[in-house]
Amino acid sequence: MENVLRPLIVVGSSVLLTLALGWATDRLLRKADERNPDSPLWELLRRGRIPYQVVLCAALLRGSYDQAQLSEQHHTGIGRALTLVLIGSTAWLLIRIAAAVVETSYSRYARVHRDAARVRRVRTQVELIMRVVSAIVIVMAIASMLLTFPAMRAAGASLLASAGILGIVAGVAAQSTLSNLFAGLQIAFGDMVRIGDTVVVDGEWGTVDEITLTFLTVRTWDERRITMPVSYFTSKPFENWSRGTPQMTGTVYWYLDHSAPVEAMREKLRDILRGCPAWDGRAYSLQVTDTTPNTVQVRALVTAKDADDIWTVRVAVREQMITWLSEKHPYALPRVNTSEAVLPPYRVPSPDGASLRKAYEFPRTGRG
């Protein structure tokens, strides 16, 4: 009977003590959160209560399971299992605590600084730092778990002796992965591209949605996701419309007849922009930039505060200007000009040897 009650008492007391300590800690964190509503630290720490309780329970069981007086076979197996659970839950808790501290620091920075570009840069760096920290903690936890087995400890000397050769082999085999890893760090701290930046890559326009140590995701205007290795952004040119100030200048082209009323189009462009909320009011212009035998190229320059607004301004100007020309000045739209064509005369010999001059006339086609 004692062999059954003793393990139950040990396990039950450990679980009850874990629940009590977890409840008390959660109450303290809740009160701290109520006293400091501006800081998200305490609320983020509360999200780690599950790994915290697992760590407490595993530590209590690991420290008191000797009192259960189990057999030697069960004693060794249970002790090793509890050690593995303790290591894993500790790594889980450390990642949660690090995430809470980093996220709190970023929130404070975002509240103080109003520059959107700097905030996006810090956000990119914070996310990559968290990924690096998580990877380091996970690797150390796995290594600690493996070292709990005697066989792994015995092989440690040989593994260290061959670490140089293995490092060379791994570096050659994972060359592309390592290049992406270093490229991710270069992007994070070199401020090349940030989360939320508007970019154009391979002719696709979109917004940077996610940056990791190995790949980057761009969300296009039609909600597609383009995933590419981060080394692309360190080895190939790309357009980043969010670098510097977000203000942009856009162009709109029309191909019109030579008789197009350019001066009236300038006045109409001014009226269109004044009625367009997306125009920032900085500048506008309209000029004839090129001519062909049949048309002239008219270009309008417009400005806006960011990439989204410049797109809105361009489509509004293009649509309203074409509608106005069609209604008020239809002659300005491009046409195909034709005129009567007469072939050069040629001579046909007559029966008596004289020359007979003859010319063919074609019907008049007019303009269409």
C-alpha cells in the first residue's frame, strides 16, 4: 500500500504546489499590469504562465521523486524524462520572457518616435533578433538534452576532435543557406529593406510582409505572396519606394492628335487635382514630350504623399482627362489620317507604234 501512496503523495503535492505558485504569480502580474497600463510587459509575461507552471512542476518532481522510492529501473527512466521536460520547458519559458522584453522595448520606441521609416526599421531588427535568440535557445536546449544520455557524453570528445572537419563539410554543403543567413543579418542591420516598405522586384509591386533569416515575403497589390531568398536583395537591384521620404512623383501619358488643346488640358489637370483628395498639393505639370507623324505624346506629372496615393492620383487623372477630351474635344483623340492616292503614269504601246499614256485614278477615301 505504501508503494502506491508514496508516489501519489509526491506527485499530488508537487502538482498542488505548482498550481498555487502559478496562481499567486499570475495574480501579481495582473496587479502589476493594472498599475502600469501603458506597459505591455506584464500582460506579455502572463502569456508565459503555461511554460512557467511546467517548469515548476518538473523541477518539484525532479527534486522530490527520490522520495517516491521507485525501483532502480523506473527511477532512472523517470529521472531522465523529468530532466528532459525541465530543459525543454525552461527553453520555452526563456523564449517567452525574451519575446515579452523585446516587444515591450519596441512598443516604447514606437510610441516615442513618430518617424514611420525608423519604426519599421526597428521592427525588422526586433523580429530578426527574436528569431536569432529563439534559435540559440533551442539549439542549446537540444544539446543539453542530448548530453543527459551517457552515450552522447562519451562521444563528446570525438565530436569536438572532428568539429573542424565537420564545420568545413557543413559550410560547403550549406553554402546557400549560410549566405541567406548572413544576408538576413545584413538586411536587418544594414537598413536595406524593412517590414512595410513598398518595393518593386522582378516587375512586381508590393509591400514587404515578412522578413526572416533566410527568406522574405512580398505581398502584392492583388493579395498574392511572393517568397524569395533574402540573398536576392543583397545581390540584385530592386526598387524601394519607401527609402528616404515616402513622397512620390508619378507620370501619366496620353497619345493624342496634333490638334490637342494642350493649354486647356493644363487647366483641366489643375481642376482634376484640386478635386482629388490623394493629391498632396506639392506640384503638377503637363507638357508635350514627344511627337510622331500621327500623334503627340503628352505627359502629366503629379505628386502624392506615398505610393498608394500616387497610384490613386494617376488613375484618376488618366480617367477624367480621357472622359473630358471625349466629351469636349473629340478631335484631340488620335486618328488614322488618309488621303487620295494617285499612282504615277506609265505608257502602253499603241498598235501603230505610238505611245498611249494612261493613268489610273483611285476613289477619294477622305479621313477616317
